[in-house]
Amino acid sequence: MPDVSVTNSSASSITINSVELTAKSVVYGNKRQEAYSVVLTSGETRPIILWFDLREDIWKTFYKQAADLRVNYVIDGQQMTAHANIIGERLNY
């Protein structure tokens, strides 16, 4: 998995409680859940350790199809989700 960092750009602290990956209509939970609950203060950036057990190899999962990385967090008592779209492109050398 690539290195992923989350930045809290809000004025309030947030608590990250899970990270998921949705690809090809399948939702994968992060196998490294021990990293949660993570509290980020306003303006703080922190790396997140990710590991997803995919049903297919990485190229079949991401090649020319967008996947959605979801960071679920709580801010001011409200459950929210931040999204990042991921798409892969196979490089031929």
C-alpha cells in the first residue's frame, strides 16, 4: 500500500474511527484497525497504516476503475466521511 497521511484542516479536533476501501462494489475494511481511534488536533497531519486483503490482484482491482478510500471520523459529535478516489494505470517498461 502507498503511504497515506490524513490532515485535519478543520478548526476542531477529529477522531478517525475507521478506514475502508471500496473497489468493484466490494467494501474492504482496513486490517490495521489497531491504529484507531486516532485523534488529530486542528491542523495536524498524521500517517495512517493501511492493509487491505483484496479479492483480486492489485491491477485487476484498480486498473481503469476508480476505488474509493473512505476515512470515517467524528467531529463535534457528528459522524463524517472523507473520500479519496484512486485509479491505477499499468505502466509498460
